[in-house]
Amino acid sequence: MNWIIGAVKMRSMDPRASSVSNSTQVPTFTAGAGARARPAVAFRISKYEQDMVFWRTLSTDIVPRLKEFEALDVYGERSEELRLVFNHCPPKIQKLKFSLSHSFYSADSDEQHEGEEDARDGDVEIEDPLVELKDLDVSALGPDRDWSAWSAFLRRSVCLESLTVGSIDRWWSQALAKCVRLRRLHIQGCSMKTLGVLASILKNGGLSNLDDIVLRFSRFMSSQVNDQGLADMLSACRKGWRSVDVSVLYPRSADVLIKNHHRTLECLYAEETSSLTSARLYQFLLLCPNLHTFSILEDGAKALPATPARFEADEFIDLDQVTNTLRPWPCESTLRVFRAKIARIPRPDVTHTYHGFPRDEDNYQYDEFDEEVRLEEYPGQGRDIQHRVYERLSRFKQLEVLALGHNDRDTLSFSRESNYHPDAQGVDVYFDEMFQYECLSMNLQRSGGGSSGMELLAELKDLRELNVHRMATCIGVEEVRWMTQNWPKLRSLTDLVSYPRHNGEQQAVEMEGQEGLLPSIRALNVICQDGNQCPPSLSWFLSRCTNLESLHVSRLDETWVRALEACIRLKCLRIGSIDEESPKLLTMTLKNGLSSLDSIQIDSCNEGFQDQDIADMLAACHRGWRSISIPRLGAIAVRAVIRHCATLESLTLRRSYGLTSGDILQILSSSPRLESLVTLISDNVRHPCTELTHIMATDFIDAEPFSESLKSWACEPTLKVFRARISGIPRPDITETFTGYPMQDDLILSEDYPGQSHEIQQRVYRRFARLAKLERLELGYEDRDLSDSSRDLGYKSQKRVKDARRVEGVEGIECHADDN
């Protein structure tokens, strides 16, 4: 049995575990009718004693019957809750997880017990060993005064193979050292103190089977990492590291892996590697015979992205000067994932930067490494070097992921004026110094020019992903066609938009008059940077994709939108952003074609669009919408959505000011196929956000007039996902805010009669109990700014609040500092 209770997920080994006692008096948790249908209930408890009633009941009545227990999105220090769960875990528990969604560990979080020894951890007989527990995640375990429960629990974990913690404290290091079967250790809040403790354990013979390490340093601690300290810990491993995943990798640490662990190393993940030279990177590929993953590029856009090292093309080629052939590498038969930049390739065809400046000028803010442009020493040298690089890549016969580029921009800085500079036309554009120019062009044979040698990559029959994000490539329609024909397992092509030339030459080659359909392409992503228009060749390319079923574009453009009419099998359309003209263009296209389209997703809407235009677009669908995801809808567009209730299976309406509680009720009650309803915005830890859409409890209950019975809803046998706020429930038991301030009168909803709150909640649970297929239930979301820059401040404020409120009965309360 799988349980999801708010942020707690459980799998039971006893069907009786679903029958929680109804006598538990917790204001927002009632395990009555809701538990019998599909155990999916939400809770939010702010007072410490009420919180502990829940955890004591959970620990004593439920946990002893479970095989798996997961408590997700645990905030702050949860010492007592952890202790309760530890003390009641049954011997047959297989997986336990207490995780923090947002880490609050600071640099000194593991210094509170400096000099103390694990005196309690002697050679004692282990009672009730957890022989089936292989995977343990207690990243919510923060600084504490009493480690006895955790140390005792760790001693019981005699068969533990994988452990995730926030940090390592000396107080329980001896218990950790005796986990002789532990193979994988993940430290989410690592510091130099933690590295020292771990090095000491390894040097003294502990953790003898450990060969997989993950070390996560915060963005603001990475600069404080001592290379020698990290190298000492890595060198202390006696078995030999099989997998290393670190936030930072410096020269000494890299040398330890190369010299001492090259025979065993299979996976290397590193984010901040800017201090590593190309020659040092080359050593990993040259000396590691079992290496199957080499990744030094971050996946996706992040705040304050790390700076990766890069291979210089000449060293990556590794040419034997005597035979004029490539030297063999031992990893050629094993490498499956390669994520790294290959640079310093002469590119005489790239004469301008991405924003139009000549590359021979001293424009340091647009130059990747502030170095001189590499010029060809003889005509055609650039093409020769590229040919050799492709030859080297083609030797990795098992390659599945090839990422030569990535999104390296700071996604939190788009709104900062200081990060914008004028381009060649005087238009302010985002700071773009890391765009790759001296890279592979990825082009095939063209008329009037030679080939770069990309045809050699046809040997990579297992390739599934190709990423050339933010690179000066020359990929066009023929290149995409060649990829789909020669890489049969290909599933992902990232950033296939050609580098724009600014010297007046047309970059995209017009394809009119050339024959050849592309029937194998079923899904296509066309994402243009900085909101630029799609290349002119897209219109012709779409007309050749006769079996296209899914299309994702960054924006609609009148230069190619008519080409969609040829995509008669298109079912799903996703648009990154729309302006005031986009709905009109799409309405026209729907009226003239797209007879199979039944799924629409729009990620964001500019303020200029009209609600009536969205309504007209929704009304133009031929077969009825199966899935709709559009933000910021007004009342007119919402009514257009409701007209499609008969066919709706998935509906996501975030920040839709025109969506009323009555509208949500009508959608739920009249949609016989509905599987997912979402009005909550996604959790966003970077920016505070507010979602005002909600359904009133009385509407959600939807009872027959003058009767206790609930009306039947069409979606009762189908609904699997419900993510929306339910409001209008009186809560006389809540007299303080989450942070301890008295509730203001205008925020209090009073009961009309004693016991009304309990009665309403019971009927809400009865409504949930009728949703027999429900798998995911979310009644709240993270609306606070918990980005990296504020986490340490929030943690310190949290500690001050706790210190100020250390009175009997509230010690250990979960507090967070609000912005005000």
C-alpha cells in the first residue's frame, strides 16, 4: 500500500495500517473517511504540541507497520520527530527518508560539537537490527544537542548501503564508521569540518566498502573549499572511488583521482572546475579504463552558474605525431555520457559575436575567456581540426549523451540593469560573455563549401541526447534530417538554432524546391534565445514533418505559423510566451487546419493580450480540448474552457483572476474524463509569489440542499491529481500566525455555531473520500523566497526566533523568518 499524507509518503506491509484511529484530535488531520478511499490527506500544523500529537500517533500506530517511509519538504530542525520515528522503526523497514527541500546548513553547522567524542558508541550488542534497511535519507538531520537516538539508529542499520545526510558530526562518527556495507554517501550540506571528519573515518579503516561519494557545497561556500582538505579526504579511500560527484573540483583533488583512483573510476560529475586545465581533463580520458560518465557541465539554467573547464581541441584530438593517427584511449569502449566543452577551434566563418560586434575587437565582455581569437595558420585548418575532433568522438561507440554546450547564464539576473549592455545596434541585451564561438560547427556537406566531418558521428548508434546549447553551430534542416536517420535512438536535441551572423549574410539556407519528407520526426522543440524569431527555414521544415505530433516553440511567428496547417497529425502544442497577436494567429490556423490538435500549453502571457482573443482561440478547436494549460485567464476565457468539460482530461489554470469558486465546482462536477486539475502555481524557491485562486469549502462539499448527502461529480471515478486551495473553513483553534503573532481580526473566519469547523472539515474529507483514483493531493504551495542568497539569513533568523521563544512547551517549534 502506498500512502501520501501531505508531505509524508509511506508504503505499508500491513493493510491494517490504513485504519488510523479516529480519536486522534489534530485540527487539520482527520483519518476518517478520507483514509478509507485512497489515503491522500493534507495537513499543516503550526503549534508544536498539535504537531507532536500527529507525529506520536504516526510513529506508534503507523510506522511500525511500514516497509517504506518518506517525509518530504521537512523544514528546519525536526529533532523530536526524527527521534520518534527512529525509536519505532520495525526490523523489516526497507527505506527511510527525511529530507529537506531547502537546506539550512551553514558553514559552522557541524562545529557545535568540536572536540567531543562519540562516547556513547561503544561495542554493545545491537538490538533489533534493521537487516532490510538499505537506503537511508536523513538530510533533515541538522545541528542538535543530543545525538543518542540517531547514533543508536545508525548502529541498528547493519546492512545500510546508501546514506544521505546534511553533514557529519563527530558525535556520531564512530557509529557511521561501523556501517561496513555502506557503498554510497551523499552529504548535502558539506563543509570543511565535515570533510575532516570523513577523512578521519576513512584513514582509520572505517567505511571500508565506500566507493560512491556525493559532496554538495552551497554556492556561497564553494569559494571556501580548501583543495588540500578535499584531496586528503579523496585520497583516504582504500577501496578506490567508483563514482565521484562534487560541487567543486580543484587541481590537487583532480590529481588524487587521476593518480590513485583511475583504475576504479567509472563516474565523474563536477560543477565548478574553472581551475582545471585542458591537460588535466585529458588525463581522465587517457587513464580511466572503466569510465562511463564524464560530466563537467551543469544541466539546465541555475542561479550563479558554475564556470566549467574545457578541453582544447588539440589536446582532445591527442594525435600521434609519428603515425599521424589518434592515440587509443581505454575509455573508448565504455564511455556513455560526455558533458564538456571542446574549444579553441579556428572558425573563420564566425566573424561577429552573438550580439553583432566584430570578434577581432577588444570586446572583453562578450569574449568567453578574454583571450585572442584563434586564427587559421593555413587555409582549411579549422575544418581539419573539426574533422579530427569528430573522429575522436566517433570512437566512443557506446555514447548515449553528448553535451558540448549548456545554459550558462544566471537566471536570477535577467532583471538587473547592470547585466545589460548595448549590442552593435545600440539595443540593450543581456550580458553574454560565455557564448561559445570557437567550437564545432556541426554542419554537413554544402554546396560551395567543404564538410566539417560530422558524418563520422554516424557510428554513434546509441546516441540519445545531443546538447549544443549556446554554441555557434550551423545546424540546418539537412543536419536534423541526417541526425534522425543515423541516430535511431535519438530522443533529445537541445538548441538547434543556428548562430546568427551579423555581417548581412543570410544564415538560414532556404530549402524551397528540395524534396524529401521527414516522417520519422514525431516531436520537435524550437527554442530561440532572447525571444528572437525562428529561422526562415522553419516554415519549410514543418511542411516536411508530416507525422509531427508534438511541437514546442518559444513563440508564435506569422512567418511560419501557416506551415502548421500541414501538420495534420499535430496533437500537442506548447508555446513559451504569447503576445497580443499570438491568439489571433493561432485562431486563424485552427480554423484552417490542425484538426487533430487537442492539447495546448502556454507558459506565459504578456500583459497586452485580450481575454476575448484567448476565448476565440479555445472555441476554434475542432475536436474538443483534451488538455489546457494557460495562465492568467479572465472570466470570458474561463467560460470558453468550461464549454470543453466533456473532453477535458487535464486542466491547469494558474493565476487566472477570472476563475471563481463556482467555476471550479462546475468543472469538477461536469467533466467525466478529468484526471488532473491544477490551479496552484508551482513551488518557486527563488521568487515569492501569490496564488489567490481557491474553491470555497461549501462549494467543494457541494451537498444537496437541506440534506447531508453529497452530490455526485462526473470526475469522481477519474480524478488523479488535485492541486488547489480550499478556503472558507473556520479555525477557532488557530489564534496565532505561523511565526507567533496574534491573528488579526480581518483574517479570522468565525464559526456560526460551535463545532461548525469540525463539521465542515468532516464533509470536506467525505468529498475527498469519493475521489477513488486520487494519487496526488496538494492544498498548499511554497510562496516564500528561499533562494540561496536568503537561506543563511533565514536560518539565522530562525535560530533567533527559537532562542527568543524558549519557554516550556514550545522548545523545538518550527519557525521561519518572513520577509517582514
